[in-house]
Amino acid sequence: MNLGALIEGLDVRVVRGDPLSVRACDLTEDSRTAVPGSLFVARRGLKEDGRRFIDGAIECGASCVLTDDPHIELPPRSPVCVIVSGDVPGASARIAERFYGEPSSKLLLIGVTGTNGKTTVAHLTHQMLNSAGVRTGLIGTVEVDDGRETAPASMTTPPAIELSRTLGQIVEHGGKAAVMEVSSHALDQKRVSALSFDIAVFTNLTGDHLDYHKAMDEYARAKAKLFAMLPSEGAAVVNADDPRSAEMVGGRRLACTAQGEGDWAVWAVASTLEGSELTIRGPGCQIDAHVPLFGAHNAMNTLQAVASAADALRRLGRTQESIQDDLARALPRLRPPAGRMERVSTREDAITVFVDFAHTDDALDKCLSSVKPLVPEGRRLWVVIGCGGCKDGSKRPRMGRVASELATRCVFTSDNPRTEAPSKIIAGMIEGVPEADRSGVIVHADRNRAIRAAIEGAGPGDVVVLAGRGHETFQEIGSLGGGVLRVPFDDRVVAREALREIRLRHAQPAGDAP
């Protein structure tokens, strides 16, 4: 695409070369992936400054550089065109949308933000729309579905260039809609600033990422940016039971509640470890259905997914009757996303084991509170939990407190310690446990050993929750050189192996050698 057309009308200026004579055939922020004709975005990040890699991008063939520095030094006799912007993230996001054909405006785009529940709401909405015959893409923490194939995700909300590229692929593959998780980091860093959202969902706001945002008000303002992006006819699907929902302003408000009156409301009629019987009411809609998820937080997650899917189907021209029929048919077939209260035990096992991504005190509270009433009388609830290293340390005591208050037995361990000492992280968690209860906390810094200790210590009928890492398949640990290694580690794999070993031991005839 002609560079002049890509930057026309944008707040950029050309300081070197003629953009009308340059054809951009690729966009990249990674100098290692530059090819002849690439436009290289020299963006300053939290860890690296893209300007350091300009020479490398040019060596690979980049024909243009976008930077915020009009005085950058280029290799002698370099023919590269240089464009400058005071807002490189915003400019690159807009350029990416243009380069890939404005894909977000060709899709019914749903953005989901909030501290907890983003992944579940996005996955449920994605499933319901596809079940209703609307080919829908997905971009989120667990996976990316471009309408043709599904691949593991590397981050909750990818960089702007990757976002527009993926949305373009969804359009190319016949998609009519897309659902994406929108993190506060992505909003603050303008990764989604050029996208055209039709529906925005707010799940909740609780303490997390304060190492980045510094204060809850700043965190809330970042989330609110998604709603400010909505057009007047857009829909804001908000959890009205969360006090911060009043700050999510933009579009047409659809209040969701589990506490009474709202545009959409949900009641949990009954719950077991197999799922919940829900009654959902909304504009012209009442559905009674079994949903294979349990807990008050998942009742709200389901409600917000239903409200989002219903509004999307309405925008796509479906009748109210067909919308209700489509949703009622989809609800019993829903599946929780990987690592979200994912059951890893089988009916052959004497205990029940779940893996969950709960890595904030609020998420852990909701997770354990949903399980605790369903534990058989006289049996125990175990939790294995750690906290991430080199991240928001303020939540560690809160995580320890919640675990000790709600679980019968607690095992404190590592999560992703990175370059921080696991003992220091665990000590922060123990600070939140009342002194009288600390002697009952089991500590194993090695996560494999911690998981096995809980599963092997549990008795028939007990429930074990492995919290914090969910779907993750690698553990980030410090190396001797001071860096971070990604070591293969999956809670689900470790748990299944431990359960299998217990089944084999119990099947061993008395007196036989192991």
C-alpha cells in the first residue's frame, strides 16, 4: 500500500523521503521480522526502546520508519523514509487498521474488559454466536480463533498491528463478528485505539495490576476508555452490581444484575459441581436453562454473555423469538474456557480436582466461595495457590487471607516466580493469614510437589482447587544468569498424573509388589 495513503490525514509529519514514492508491503514492531518494504514502528515500550533497533530493521529491508524522534541517525546513504509522530502508539494503530482494510468496521466487534471474568464472558459469547450460525472470531488470553483455525494466545490483548491483522483474517475467512478481551494495559497503551467497537462489556474491577496503574482510580480510568470509544448506538453491557460500573460511560447502557432490577437479570435456582440451573430475563426474553458452570460469578458471566450475544444478534437482524430460541439452545452446551474451573479429575477418582486461573484475591474469593457450599458434608476443600513474582505484591497478603478463610487446607507454593525468590513471595502471602492459623498452612515452593501434596493428602469426597495458573503451559522461573526461563509446566498435566498414580495404587492387589 502506498505510504502516502496510509498516513494521509494522520497527525504525523515526514522528515525524510517522499511517502508518495514508497510502497509499504508489511508492518512490524520487531526488527527481526522486517522484510524489504516493511514499515518499521520504532515504539518505546516498558522494557525496550524500538529506536535502538532501527538499524537492524533497515538492514532487513525496511523502507520506512515511524518514530517520535525527528533527529534519529540513519545509516549513510540510506533511502529510508522517516515519519514522526508525537503519538507513535496511536498513529501505528491507525496505520494498521488502514493497512489491513479497516477490518474492525467490517465486523460486529465486542470488547470485554474488567479485572476478572473477561475470558469466560468472551468465550461464552463466542460460543453462543457461533451456535446461532454467526461465524465469530475470538481474541483472548487462552486462544485466538481467526475463523479458520485456533491457536494458543501469547497475551490477553495483542499489539495493534497483530490485532488488525487477526481481525483482517477473520473478515477474510467469512467472519461476521469478533469477540476480544481488552486489558487495561492495552487500553492505556492505545493498542485498541483505532478499532471500531459495537458492544463493550464491563465485568468488574478489583485490586490487580497496581504495579502498573499505581492506584485504583487510574486502573478504572483505563478500563473506562473502552466505553468512551463506543458510538452513540453502541451498547455498554455492564455489571451493575459492581460499584465501578457507573464510571463506564458510553453508548446505550445495558445494566446486568444478580440482585434484582436491571435491563438483564439472573437468578441461580440450583447448583452442583456439575453446573447450575439459571433463570435469565432481559428485554423481551426469559430463559430457564442448565449451564455447565457454577458459582455466583459464573451466573453473572453467563448473563453478560447472553446480553452481549442477544444485542449482537439483534444488530444482525434476528427476530426476538429467534434470538431467545438460539440462546436457549446454546446455553446447555456451553463449555468453560480452558483453565477456568476446569475439572481434571474423572468419575473414577475419589476426589474432585479443578484448575482455575484465579490470581487476584477477588477472583480467588469468588472461586472458593462458589465451590465451598458444594463440597460434601464432612469433607474438606483444599486450595493450592501462589502469586506471581515481579508483579503487584500488594495482593499477596490478601490472597493468603482469602485462601485461609475459605479453604479447609491451604498449600502455598510458587506461581511464576520469575526473578523473585519464591520464599519471599510465599512470605508475603503468609502475612495475610491470621497467626493462629499459620501453623496449618502447608508450604512447598516447588509447585509440582505442592500439587501432589494436596491431591495425595485429600480424602474421598474432598475437593481440590489448583488456583492461579489455569491454562498456562509454562512456568516462568529465574535463571542463574539473572534472566527468566520458560519451563514447561501445566497444572492439569501434573494433577492428572498424580490422580492416575493414586488409581493405580488402589487397583494394586494386596501383597503385590508395586
